[in-house]
Amino acid sequence: MEGVGIRFPESVSAQSVRSTWHTSSGKGAVSVRRSGTLCFADELHRIIFRKREALVAGQRSIMSVSEKAAKGNRVDETSRLGMETMKHSVLVTRQIPGESLKRLREVCEVEVWPEAIPPSREELCRLVKGRHGLLTMLSDRIDGELMDVAGEQLCVVSNYAVGFNNIDVDAAKTRGVVVGNTPDVLTDATADLAVSLLFAASRHVLPAGNQVREGEWKTWEPTGWLGVEPSDKTLGIVGMGRIGKATAKRLVGGWGMNLLYTSRSDQGDVEKELGGRRVELDTLLAESDFVSVHVALTDETRNLIDADAIGKMKSTSVLVNTARGEIVDQDALVDALNRRAIFAAGLDVTTPEPLPADHALVKSPHCVILPHIGSATHTSRNAMSEIAVDNLIAGLAGKPLRCSVT
Ligand SMILES: NC(=O)C1=CN([C@@H]2O[C@H](COP(=O)(O)OP(=O)(O)OC[C@H]3O[C@@H](n4cnc5c(N)ncnc54)[C@H](OP(=O)(O)O)[C@@H]3O)[C@@H](O)[C@H]2O)C=CC1
Ligand SMILES: O=CC(=O)O
């Protein structure tokens, strides 16, 4: 591999490394994974050769952009990156809002899955073949098998979501594929929805409203639809990340709730600002009146809120989940709601999605279920589109992503 230089820090046993290479037209970079003391030389060369082929084309274009710039032409960032990504082929697995796809179409060949319903696995396998980049939804399972079907030229997967549990990130790293997500811009919208669910579940908002729609509203009832109030009660945030914090801010600041939270990392700033206390999950469940789940879905958090955990909650408590359905054991939740072992639940996420209309949770009068709409505001979704497209364009050009998870 003439002209290819690979740097591996010898002091580190397992990590992702960025490998640089040089050609007559400049320098490129590729992320590869080193495992243990082996660097999988054949695999590595294969990945680097593939990336070099893709990036050399881009570099020729950069040179022509530089020539233009030298002649005094104004070249903005998008068109500069665009020149590098020209001729690349990308798949966008659903129509996304905003103007950003126009920007993408200016710089590469784009196919957008036109249906509202996601492509089946079979269709997805057919569609990804030969693509350099994928802009994916949280409902698309992007694993090593799919990346292999796409082919060796695949450089970047840009997920239109902050959560990336649908993507096998390790498989991406070993294949030199970078992965992006869309954090921050949906934090407020999702926290607002968590608060909405908390109130809706606490005050029977949906079944009470349905009573009116169904013509069953007979009279004002002194003992009808009695709910629970958050003011001065204890809020338990499971996972004090961006959305957990934003939810806590709303409920501590607005309703004077006391705060308990779980977190693997130190959150000293939260304690200073909101006066919260970091505790073990068992303590949080036993002492909280409202429990709101915000951890990422990983192998460690799958079924975190199982029968045992729900069994620790107060019978007057309300459970809210806007994170991922798999974090809560739904059978255990159905059982607890049926036995009135907890007061109510509000879910924006379920397993599966969509949850069949005849599922016991849908039928429960004590459970509010929304169709995964946490980030569904014009502001958030437009901003997510911008980030997802920026990530894709940067990944195709071999540049650092605006928001990367690899
Ligand atoms: N309903 C909806 O439409 C939306 C849902 N979401 C979901 O919300 C989640 C959180 O988003 P966001 O707040 O931006 O993400 P962050 O990364 O800021 O927060 C994630 C939290 O998960 C915790 N966490 C991660 N892994 C583990 C683990 N193995 N065990 C315990 N805790 C863990 C982190 O804890 P630590 O600090 O200790 O690492 C962190 O507190 C997303 O992953 C997504 O699934 C997001 C947006 C919209
Ligand atoms: O669930 C939504 C996300 O962005 O993650």
C-alpha cells in the first residue's frame, strides 16, 4: 500500500484509531478499530484501500475548488464539502422535514424512500446496495449484515434521532463506517412531552376526555376522575442526561418538586442548580412519587424497570417513559397497573412500535400511550434534518461529523 501510513498507539490495547494516509493530491483519514494487540492487517488494508478510492475522487474536487477560490470565486462550506461528496450515492430511509434534503441533492445522488411505512428488511437490503451513505430512522435496524450488503464503499450512517440503539456501532467501527446522531435540538421538545405525559397520566386526561367525546359525560362528580398532584412531591429521574435534566428543570422549577436521580457519571452541576440527590435505583423507586425514565437503551438498561423494580414503587406513583420501550418490562407494567400497584403510567415508547391496539397496555384506563412523538415539533424535526444532513455530508467527505457517536 504505497503512500499509506497507519499509526497505532502501542500503549493502548483496544480502541478506535484514526489512521492517516497521503497521496500526491493530499492527505486523507479513516477511522479503524484496533482490537487487542492485533490490527487485522488484511481487513485494515481493505478498508483503507476502499476509503482511499472514495476520498481520492473527493480530493480531486477539492483541488478544483481551491483553484476556483484562488481565482477569487467564493466557495462556501456546503459547496466545498459538496465537491468532495459529488457522485456519492446515498439512501434516505424516509421523507424528512425542512429544506436540508435540497442541500443534500446538490452534492450527491439521493434516493428517498417515499412511503410513510418503513421499508421492510428485504427492501432495505435491496436499497442500501452500493450506497456511500445512509440517512436512517430509529425504526431501521442497521447491523453488520446490512452494512456488508451495502458494500465496502459505505462510509457513514447518519441516524435521524439522538438514540442510536438501532445501529450496531461496534460493527460500524470495524467496517470503518462513521455514525452520527442528532442530540440537543430535540431535548426541550422531548422534556415537554415527558411533562405532558406525567400530567396526562396523573389526571386521567385521555379517558376523561374520551368520556366527553363518547357522550358519556353525565354530571360533575365529586368523586370522579380523582388524580394525583406533583407539587412538592418527589420526582425520580432515571438517567440524568440531557433530556433527564431538562425534564427535571421543568418540574423542579415549575412545580417545586424534590429531585432524586440515578446517573453513572457525577452530575454536580445538577445538584447545585436543582438541589437534587443522586441515589441508587432502588432508593429512587421506593421514594419517588413520579418516576421518569431517560436512560439510553443498552444491554445494561434493557428491562431496567422490571417486575422487581416496579414492585419497589409506591402504589400512588406514576411512571413515565420517553426513552425506549425495551427499558420497561411491559408485562410487569400491565400486571402492576391491573393490580393498582402503581397509580398510572405515561409512555411515548413501547415494544413493539407500533403497539397493537388490542395490547393490554392500550386497553388499560391507567395508561396513556403516545406514538413516539417526543421530538415531533417543527422546530426540533427541522433542526434534526439539518444535523443529519450535515453529518452525512461530512462523513462522505471524510471530515469529522457535527455529532458523532463513533
Ligand atoms: N421519545 C422520543 O421521541 C425521544 C426519545 N429519546 C430517548 O431518550 C434517550 C436520552 O436522550 P438524551 O438525554 O439526549 O441522551 P443522553 O446521552 O444525554 O442521556 C442518556 C443517559 O443515559 C445514561 N446511560 C447510558 N448508558 C447507560 C447505562 N448502560 N446504564 C445506565 N445509564 C446509562 C447516561 O448516563 P451516564 O451519564 O451515567 O452515562 C445518560 O444519563 C435517548 O437515548 C433516546 O432513547 C430521545 C429523544 C426523543
Ligand atoms: O426517539 C427519538 C430519538 O431521537 O432518539
